[in-house]
Amino acid sequence: MDRRSFIKSAGLVTTGAAVGSVPLAAPAIAQSMPTIKWRLASSFPKSTDAIFNSSELFAKTVSEATDGKFQIQLYPAGEIVPPLQVLDAVQNDTIEITHTASYYFIGKDLTFAIATSLPFGLNTRQQQAWIYQGGGQALLDDFFAKYNTVMLLGGNTGTQMGGWFRKEVTSLDDLKGLKFRVGGVGGKVLSALGVVPQQIAAPDIYPSLEKGTIDATEWVGPYDDERLGLFQVAKYYYYPSFWEGSSALQYLINKQKWEELPESYKAVLKAAAALANNDMTAAYDARNFAALKRLVAQGVQLRPFSREILDAAYDAAFALYDKEAATNASFKKIYEPWKQFRAESYQWFRVAEYNFDSYVYSQQAAGK
């Protein structure tokens, strides 16, 4: 194509008026973008704003990057789809996309938990390294494709707290018969230690704890827990949540809808998800420490889980994984390379990260 033809086809030829007085034509890529409207049903209410706001950032970024051609309308948990039924809704194309935590769906397959968190697994940086750079994305892509979905990372809460207890828990005997609001794989591990796991939705946690229907509950961490008011009915706040050394969330997209998108829109979704992913972790890291100070000021008693409890839970967790891998080919396919990555990542983090953190934290604790 010669220069004259190119300029004409690009819409840059004027008709007698000065170039400066004629609006420039829109870029060809913008002209060719289809208009698309998706619905995103979240598993989270607006009150969990560190999470929900990240979805708002995600949708806003997609819109701005496509000149408003690609719109994603957000719906809080339960508004159009029950929070634990969002995977089914994406699969059957009731909605195009959801923001959720895949370990909510371990009733279908325990493999779903690996994308979010396994007890005594990876911390936030390690989880993201495994998925983004360590081969995890490809393994998870194959698994999620079986459920007619495409998975993009959509945030991480960081290491969570172990929860709120009405009484101190110092030994394994204290766990026997304890009615604990805890779900997912953590519930399976703790049940092996005598805990009675309870599945209770967020709005019902406070009244259940207040009335004594449950003895303890976990939620997320100081910022979110404070907003639920849990410190008013249970004063012992345990750490860490060994079942969530990190908690990765996901955007799950209907596979056919994804494949229909132009490559440019796929790239926009990936970039927007990565931005929202980082934003959520930063939000929790920036808010949790102030919330924890406020909780302690109101009489909350911080307590670490005993080594006895941690050791017993650790053994129960890996016994569960070995048993699952022996009978579940999907779990084994992802778990074995995940476990190898974990071992190698731990070796590295023990050298520089762990020693740096241990030293500076001890200095701060000493008032220096």
C-alpha cells in the first residue's frame, strides 16, 4: 500500500479545512472493538470492601482500556447468584464472570483448593510466583477447563488470623468437640483433631458466637474481623491461620465467552486482573496493622497456637493430601509439582527473607 492510500484508509485526509480544525479520526483499533457487556457476580458482599473494591478497580480498568466498549457490571454476593453457586452460574452461562475463592468448591473436587490455599502451603508471594512463573497457571488452566471456565488470579488477603475463641485453646484436648466456624480444607484438617467444623455465612457469624451456638470462628484478619464486631463476643484472637498462609482469589470466566473475545480484550482482562490482584494485597497490608492496634486497645488478647496443635495439624494436613493424591488424578497432577515448588521456594525464603525478617522484627520488638 502506498503512502497516499494508507493515509486515506486511515481517515486522516481532510476536506479543504486546515488539519488543526478537523477532529482526528479514532484509532482503527478502537473502531474495530466490539461492544460487550458482562455481568460479574461476586461471592463477597460490599462490606468486605478490600475485596469488593478490587473488583470495582478491575471493571473500571477494563472499561477505560477499551474506551468504554467492554463493560462489566458488578453484583455483590447474593444479589443475582448465591455466593457459593457462582461457579455453576459461570459454567452454564447464567453470568459471564465471577470473583470468588475457588476453595469454596471443594465439594466438587478437592483440587479447587490448590488455587486458593492449602493448609501449611505457600505464602502470598510464593503462591503468586508458583501461578505466574512456576507452571501453576498452565496446570490450573487444564483443571478449570474441565469446568468450562478460565481462571485469572484476582487478589490475595495474605496470611490470615486463626480466629476468635471464647475460651483459651492451649492443647489438643481443648480442641475436642470445639464447634468452630471454619470451612474448606482447614475444616477437614481440624476435624481430624476433634474439632466440629461449622459452615456459617458471614451475616450469621456474630449472633452464632454471641449465643454460644459456636465456640469459635475464623473470618479473615484484623481489618475485616473488626468490621464484623467479633471482638465484642470473643476476646481470644489466635494466630496464624495455618490453613490460609495466603488466600488467593480468582476471576472465573465462562470458557466460551473467553474464546469469543478479541485477543486485545483478553490482554486487557489479564492486565486488569493483575492490577486488581496487587491492589487487594496492598489494601490488606496497609489496613490490618491499624485494625489490630485498635482491637488490642479494646481488650483483645492475642494468642499463638501452641506447637502441639500446629504439629498435629501439619501431620493431619499432609496425610490428607497423600490420601487424596492416591485416589484423585486431578489433585495428584497439580499437587506433586506444587509440593516440589513449595520445597524449593521454602529453601530460598529461609536464606534471605526469613533471616532478614526475623532480625528486623526482633529489633523492633526490642524497641530499637
